[in-house]
Amino acid sequence: MKKPNILFLMTDQQRWDCVGANGNKLIQTPHLDALARDSVNFSHSFASAMACVPSRACIMTGQHVTAHGVRSTAGTQWLQPGTPTLPGVFRDHGYHTVSVGKTHFKPWHSLWGFERRVAVESKYDISQGKDEYRVVLRELGLSDKTVGHHTPGFGAAFKSMASSELPPDYYIDSYIGRRGVETLNEVTEDGHPFFLAVSFCGPHDPFDPPPPYSEMYDHEKMPTGLFREGELECLPEEILSKVRDMGKEHLDLTRVPLEKRKEIAAHYYGNISLIDDWVGRLIDGLKQKGLYQDTLIVFTSDHGEYLGDHSLYYKGFFPCDSDTRVPLIIKAPGFSPGICPELVGNVSLMPTLLDLCGLPIPDTVQGRSVKKIMKGSEPGDEAVVTFSEQGPAWRIRTKEWAYVYREGHGHDQLYNLADDPHELENLAENSDQSEQRHCMLRLLFKHLAISSSS
């Protein structure tokens, strides 16, 4: 069996519904839409953790948070030494394994199975100016042109400021895209199979597209989020205080002015359209080399974004579909394209890619391959579980119900998704739903017991 090449494309903080192929008639993502038409497009794919670092650990290990132990974005360490990783298994079976862009590994310069990396770690300078992108900006005298915490008025603008002073070619995701295309040319030179990961930093805040993407969307047409007054009162006080008194400006995320809501959405969409253009160039590169048909392509994101839903922005405070449901598009040779409605979590990515390539799946992997689900010969998961460090909290979602568990009385959340798909009416304290709440709690504890002991 000829080993297929792998192009693994990833964004940071992209909602499932922010792809045109997923029903969004406003956003401009023609290249992702074209890829989706050639692929199995999962309509109910979920992050297994709500923060970047834990979610990426789930993807890289095929393990749940309870197994790999990465619960927070903070800290200096990541996986236990010797943990099998997705690129590591491909490397051990003769693949070139190269990463371009954000990995969120700790330490930041670690390889974790990649032979080499073009490290571009964050819109924020968390690598202290040492990754390739920051070095280039410094050499060009552009370090002070990026948008971030150092930018005057950044907090008061709710992290929404267009990158008008930074040359568009040196916007962070343009840099990642360009280096991705260059690296694709390099890894295809000797005919060996490759696993190339190109991971963009957007559309994660700051919401900072350069021109022309900063002007691409009419603010008056932008969504401003769905919410119900009082729905956040179920949150613990320590979380409420974070969303109502954020940063040195003491901002209230639940009271973002309407015009700013529209601008944030326009900038968020603009960042996605910029990334989409680079996805198109990467795919064009495969086509020009005659490799597109036989290359396995994955597009996904590590978690979502509220974008005004529940009167919130960013992620992690209020576990729901807005910040846990993510795009998952898999183009695999020999598979018929179409929409797959089955539930899957991102712990399934590692075993699925290994299975599709005929490679062994390490015993440490807890996720299941969705290869048979893609063929329509096997059902998806009964439920998917997502961990949030805020609380902490656990969210379990079936096709019809969503439930959030936190320790302490009065902070549970229960939603009937058939009647309330936007999760606006919390039924956890409704006596008529006590049996359903206990059913979801039992299902959650069953999952936690299994994922902790595997």
C-alpha cells in the first residue's frame, strides 16, 4: 500500500458555523468550501477541551484530559516524556514530519514527534521574541507594528483593532501561510511521504485583520450573538467576576456596545477569510504537483468562540456549542464526500489518521477511529465530553441534550437541544427534568471513569 501524504490544517478558536460550507451565507471561505465538497464534512465535531493547550494535547495524543493531564494553558510543562504523539508515529514509519505555525507545545520550541518546526507561536509574544516570526519582525523593525497588549487602547477596544500599520505580507497568518507553501515545496522534493501540519494563529483574538480583510465585511450585516438576559446567573461568582470585570480597564464582556459587536464579528470573519486564501494556495500547491487526489487533508480548529453568544466573547467561561463545536473536514482518498452528522471528539483525530494510513495505533490512545463512521458503516459516539479549566467544569453532549457539571450546588446547566439549540434556557433546576439531569450526570461519570482508567 502506497503511503498517502498528510496535510493537516488547523486554526485557533474557529467556530463550526464560520465556514461557508457549514451554512454560513455571509462568510467568504471559497477554498474551504471547495475542500468540503471533496471531503467528509463532520457537522457535529467537538473539542475535548475548551482551552488551546489542553485541546491540542488531546489531538496530539488521542487521549482525554484525564489521561494526558494537561488541564490548563498556563505552566511550563506539557505531556509526560515518552508519550506517543500523532507526528511521532508518522515519523517512526518513514514520514517527513514538519510543522509550520502554532503548536502551543511546552517548552515552546519542543518537537514532540516533528523532525523540524517553523515555530510561529502566537499573536501574543509568549515566546519572548524567539520564534521565527518574532525574529523576522525584529530584523525588519516591525516588532512594534503588531496589535496586542502593548498597543494603546487594545483592552478598551475589546481586542478588536485592525493591523493597519503592519505590512499585510507580514501579518502573522500570512507569514504562516507563506512559510507553509515554501515548506510544502521542500517536503515534496525527494518523494518520501510527508506529514505537514500548517497551524494558523487566527482567528483567535486579537481580532486584527490587515487590509483588505479588515474592510471585507459590512458591519451592518454582521451577527452580534444570541443571548437571554439573566442566563449567566448560573455561573459561579469567580467566573462571573472575570467576564464582568476584565483587565485593567475593568471591562464587562456582557455589555459590549452594539457597534463594537459588529466590528468584532467583521474582523473575526476577515481573519478567517485571510486564512482561507492561504488554504487555497496550499491546495493549489498540491494540485500543481499532481498530489491533491492522493493526499489526505484535514481541516479543523482547537476550539470555538462565543462571538457575542450568551453576551460573551473569547472562550471557556460558559461551556456550550459556540466554544466547543469546531469544523472537521477530512478529504481521504477512496471516501465519498458528504456531510456526516455523527458526534465525534477531537481525541479521534490521531487514531483516525493512523487508521486511514494503515499505521498501528498506540495502546495509549483512547479515542476511536472514525474511519467506519466516514463510510457510514458505524454510528458515532453516544456522547462527547469537553473539559473546561474555568471552574473546572465538564460538559457532556448527546444529539438531544447538553449538560454541564460543576462542583457545588446551583451551577449545573442542562439544555434540551431539540427545543433550544442555542442553549438559552437552563433546565438544571427544573424539577420536571431531574431524571434527565441525573441521566446525563451518570453518563458523564461513566465517561470520566473510563477515560481515567484506560
